[in-house]
Amino acid sequence: MSPYTLDDFAFDLRRAAPPADIWVGSGTGTVAPLPGTVCGVGGWFAPPYAVAGGRLTVEFEVDGAPVADDGQRGAGDRGLLYSGGTWRPDRIVRHGTYHQYRDGRERSIAVRSTLAARHGEPGYVLEIAVRNRTDRSLPVRLRPGLSGDRAREVPLADWGWMPPQAGGDGQPVTLVHNGLSVELEPGAEQVFVLGVQAGQAGTRATAGDTTRAWEARLSDVLARVPRLSTDVPGLDAYYRRSLASGLVCLWDNPAFVTTPFVATSGMDGGAVCGYAWDTGGYAPHLLTLMLGDRVTDVIDAMISADLTNHYAIAPDGTGLGVPYAYSAWSLITLGYAAAGHVGIDSALVKRLYDAQAALDGRFLPCGPDGVLRDYGDQHNLLEMRSAGWEHVVASPNAERAWSLEMLADLSEVSGAGLPAAELRASAGRIRSEVVRQLWDAGAGWFRSRYPDGHTELAYSIQAFDALRAGACPPDVAAALVGHLRPGAFLGDYGVSSVSARDERHYELGDVDWSGGGAYSGEAPQLALTLWERGQPALAWDVLRRLFWMGEHFPYFPQEHYCDRPAAPPVGRRANVVAGLTGAEAVVAGLAGVRPRPDGSLVVRPQPVEGGTVELRGLWFRDRCVDVVCAPDRCLVTVDGQPVAAGPDGAVLAVPPAVRALAPGA
């Protein structure tokens, strides 16, 4: 049973600071209202159907007078006036008012619209409630107008980063309704139901059908996720919005390669595909809690797409794009989380090993010793717009070492028979060479090295990935962390992907990787890294800068600024699965919940000053774990019974589920 209801994720649209339109989904489709209107609807997507340029407008006739709903601003009679609304995962409810007095006659109606994407059918449902606020009878008529595209049928293999474009042939888009006129008695309300669909699909779908699908989804994917309670201002809203960011990325179209299918974005029709990098690399524990044993289906589908040539999978499992340097590490990280939560078999461990080896072969050894890899230019990495963090870089070289070590652990608990000792030795050599070859002690930063020997100091947030991957001895780690200060990486509202003090690389046009803000998973992952290193005060200082996001986004966008509470206005994805990293940082960092691949669970809480944080109802291998972090105490209970901490402050909440096997067993 879910610890949260749909109302727990309700968001007041008056507080919205969206990057563009706000969308709502059903698990099989998404739709957006027309901004500023009470009833207007814009484009919609229900793979394989795309109606990017669709429009539904509604004009009212009230007591013979036309009342437009077109979002016009300014003084005077501007028709139906938008007065706010509420987003929930299953619907958007908008409110509007029309109140005029002319020629001795009052015309006053309240309008409430409920917009929901259909579940299981291509299209959407718009319910419009009109209430008569006068003391006389009012005749009311709706005049809907449907315009724009036909429903293009786009093969599932073609749903990549950008939304399908408008235009082209396809199914006709039709409008059905339950009547458009009524004589409203004083105080009476009438609900008009309009359905927009591709072709001649069923006509009886209602917003309630989508709500029931969402209620079932919450009962399924949140049943193992803990509920947060806290007296820390802003933290609870941030945690819930982070969970919402993960929820809206789950699709349950039976034609997709997995059910659910984890999209990188998808609300605006773009990135319905799943990138290996952010699927596994940002919130592997929260995602595994959501998916349970189905997480291995996601890993299997991505490996099957051939990571040596692709960074993502389309909804049907087709590989997309070029090879990403981070793909194997991300999936191994997800596999490592899966091993702890639900177990992992030797066959999947071997496939992860093969994927790592294949990607290692794709990015060739460099230097006289051949220990480090040249990871190519920006299209194989994270696509900064300047030269800099390219070719031989600290990350993902350090993450490769981390991958090899994780594979050794997974082999030992699964009996996969990988050469664990050799993998660990290789990991040690890589970490040593990352520092020996790339560390610039004078700058206190890692250099990037190009094939011709040219080097660059690019002060990218990616350097902290090498810290998390264990490649930094104490002096190197201290120097890196010393750059986390205001005016460099820290802004009032988050972190900058490039230090503002780096005049060669810092810019404001590419917020996610070139400065002025960051990809939405980066700041909470940095906080998690600091908690993992035992620096809770600095970790909290990073995470608290993000709490504004919980107040102003229904779900987190692809990227956001760090110097003001906003996101780039256009051209980026409206949502992103990496938004789930906020909840990951709270659970795995602040509360210190760390599953191990042998099926054990270790908890090492790191409380914050001046507040209490409670996480209750985390289900781990059929055990219910609660964690309370308060300034004066930490308490871990399992099935309601307190568990004592060890000498190092860690709590073995759940003992190993499997016996660790000897290497090669």
C-alpha cells in the first residue's frame, strides 16, 4: 500500500515557475493546457501517436453573450478569466470566473475544468463544470473548436530526445461530447464532458479512468518507498516533488519494451526514450524501491540495445544515439542497487561485465601504460559547448574503476565467476593513474588531456564524480571540496555545473553542463557524495539550496538556474528522471540507508542541526525499516524494534541474505 495519495502530490499552479507549459500524464499519454486559459488544451502525445500542434479552444455563450476563453490580458471585459488551479499526477484542474453587469443584467458563472490524458487510449478528456452564480436562470452553450494536426503515427523506434514534430499525415483527431448546452437554474452546476481522440477510439473514457490507473500505480511503485515527516521548512515539499519527478517518468504502455518503462523525460513528448546514464546513474536505490524485481528488466533491455553504439533505448527497445562514456557504469550502479534490494543472478552480472568490456573496447587505452581511457569528445560525454572536459578525463575514468570494483562484489555474491581479484587490482591502478596523470596540485583540480598532449583546466562539476568514485586521496579530496563556495560552484538556489570563476568555460546558455545552474540531478548527487564522505554540514548546505524547487515545480525540469529560482524558459525537457535524486540524497545520504549486494542493509544516519527528519515505511526484503534523525538522537527500527548502532555509528538493520562466495566460485 502506498504511503502517499494523489492529493499528497497536489501542487498549487499559482506557485508555478515552469520552464514552459505544465503537462499531465496518464502512463500512456500526456497533454498540456493552453497557458492562461481555463479550458484550452494544447498538444498531446500518446506513443505511437503525436499531436504536437493540436489545439482545443472553448468559447462560451452565456445568456446570449459571447464569452471567450483565450487567455487575453488587460483591462475591460476580457472574457473568462483564469484564477488558478491545481496539478496532480492524474489531472490538472483549472478555475475561472466571468462576472459582468450590463444593461441591468448580471451574467456571472464559475468555471472549473479537469484535464486528463486518457489511459490506454490516444487522446484526452476535458470535463468542464459551469455554475450559475446569479439568482435567475441562465442559458449556457459551449462552442468548442478543434484545430491543428492529425495524429501522426510515429514508430516507437523514433521517439528520441526531441518531441515528434507537428504536421504530416495520420489519423484524424475527433471530438466527442455529452452535449453542449443547458439551461442553468440559479446556483445549479452542469458538467460537460469533451473527449479528444485519435481516429474512432472508444468514447466513454473519463478523467476517473486515469485517476484509477494512477491510484494503482501509486499502490504499486510507492509501496516500498518511505514517507518523510519533518519540521525542517521546505524539505517535505522538496522530497515529494522529487518523488513526483520519478513517478511521471514511468510509462505502462504494453507495447513498450518493459512495463513500466523508465523514460528520461517524456511529459512534453521529448525523451520518452530511456538513457542508460540517468536511469541508473542518479537514483538507483529509489528507482529500485519503485520497480522492485522489475528493475532487472530495465537493465536487460538497455544491455540488449548495445551500449557500444547507443546511449539510450527507444520505447520499443531500439538503440538510439552514440555511445556514452557513462552508460556501463550507470547500469552497473543500478545492478548493484538491485542486488541489495531484490538480488541479482549470475547471468545478469556476466552481461553487465560484458557490457563494461565492450564499452572499454570502444574507448581506447591511451598513454604509455594504457591504464586510462580516451573517452572522446563532447558527444560521447556531457556535451559542454566549450572545449575542456574531453578525452582523457578524471571522470568517467574514475567511474570505470568504481564499475570494476562493483562487478567484483557482484560476482562474489552471485557466483558469476568473474576474475574478482583482477578487477579490483585494475580498479586500484586506474585510481592511482587518474591522480598521477591528471591532478594539478597547483590548481587543486584535474586536468583533461587531449590526444596531442594539449591539456585544459575545466572546472566542471564532473570532477566531484571522481571524488565519489574513490579516486581522491585526502589531500586531493580536500582541495576539490575547497572549491565548493559561493561565487564559484555554489549559488543561492543550487550549484553551477561550471565554476563561475572559470572564465574559459563558464556561460549561461547551456545551463545543465556549462554554468549558471545544473542538470537537476547534479546538486542532490553532490550532496549525497558529501554525506557518503562524512561531511554532513556541507552536504546539508548544498541540499538546502534546492528546497525552493519543491515550492515552485510540480515535478523537476531537465535543468535549473542556481542564481535565481527559475529554469530556462524554452528548448529543454519539461521533466527529468534525475529529479528523483533529491529523494535519493535524503534516503541514502541524510538517513544513510545503504543496501549492500549481499542483501544486508546498513544505516548510518547523519542528522541535521535544528530539525528532525523521519523516514517511515521503507520496505527492504520484507522488513519494515524506520529511521529518525534528530539533533540529539538517531533511532533505527526494524519491524518496530530498535536496533543498536555499532562502535562506528552504523546500524546493521538487516543481516546478509546470501553468503559471500569466494572469487571464481
